[in-house]
Amino acid sequence: MTFLELARARYSVRKFAETPVEEEKLQAVLQAGACAPTAKNLQPQRIYVLQSEAAVARIRGITRCAFNAPVVLLICGDVNEGWVNPFNNRNSTEMDCSIVTTQMMLQAQELGLGTTWVCWFDTEAVKKVFGLPVGIEPFALLPLGYPAADCAPSPMHANRKPQEETVKYL
Ligand SMILES: Cc1cc2nc3c(=O)[nH]c(=O)nc-3n(C[C@H](O)[C@H](O)[C@H](O)COP(=O)(O)O)c2cc1C
């Protein structure tokens, strides 16, 4: 499968099978995140693996978008570690975390696992419930698991803007 075929085959999985995620697959997903590029290679990402019964129950209590995934990755960043662009004062932490999340999402796809990138959650509630250290900012959740047998892409999946609208040649 080419990279483009893999990227096109991915869709947001919101219904998971009960099958657990094998430890080696989880580690491969985490490694794909760890080798992502980050600004100045500062690696401000902090990934929390929510897989204990208690942790999964807590995240499900905060957002309906954890779905029924057996594992949920909570992608956070240390905003004091991220690179600050002197041209516009922009902190790279969220951008860095997005690249890490993307690589994990696509690695999961290659392994036959499904994910959905989730931002529908109260970041303050996450900080409080999981007791995150000061400066650690949650950016995304990645529910992770095998897609349910009857899982299918949502209608939104196929709805892509024409390339002329999103790509400009100057
Ligand atoms: C930054 C971001 C935030 C998202 N947040 C949510 C979310 O909170 N809940 C959800 O069900 N899907 C969420 N999605 C998934 C998008 O809705 C989905 O990727 C989009 O509709 C395209 O569908 P596809 O992923 O199946 O191709 C999010 C995606 C991104 C990139």
C-alpha cells in the first residue's frame, strides 16, 4: 500500500470492537509519535496512555467522544518547553503535538487499528481529573482500538473541498 492509499483509507472510527490493543501495536503507535519532527527538536509533547479501567472510565465521564475505545491517548504538551517563534511570538507546542498525533494516527491505521482525533472535551476538567502538572496543556484525544465490524466512515469523510479551493500556486 502506498502512503497515499494508507492516508485515503483512514477514516474516523467512532465504534470499536471489544478486542484489546496488543502491547506491541501500542508501542509502535507511540514510537511513531516519538519520531515526529518538532520545532528545534524540543519534543514538548507529553502522551498519557489511558488504558486502565479507571482511567478509561474517567475520560468517558468527561467526553462522549472517547467512544467505547479500549485505549485513549491523551496528547498534551509542556507549553514552557515549546519553541517560541521570535517573528510572531507563536508557541510551537500545539503544532508539535499535532504532528505527533498525526503520525500516531497513521501508524495505527497501518496496523489495522482505528482512531478519531478528538478535541471535544473540557481541557480544565482533564487537567483536574488526571492531576496534570502545571504547564501541561491537553490538546487532543486519540481513542484507539480495532474498528467494530459494522463501523463505517461518516458521510463527512467523503466530503472534501476541491483542491483548487485549498491549494494555491503562486
Ligand atoms: C482538530 C480536530 C478535531 C476533531 N475533533 C473531533 C471530535 O471532538 N469529535 C469527533 O467525533 N471527531 C472529531 N474530529 C474528526 C473530524 O470530524 C473528521 O476528521 C472529519 O469529519 C473528516 O472525517 P474523517 O476523519 O472520517 O476523514 C476532529 C478532527 C480534527 C482534525
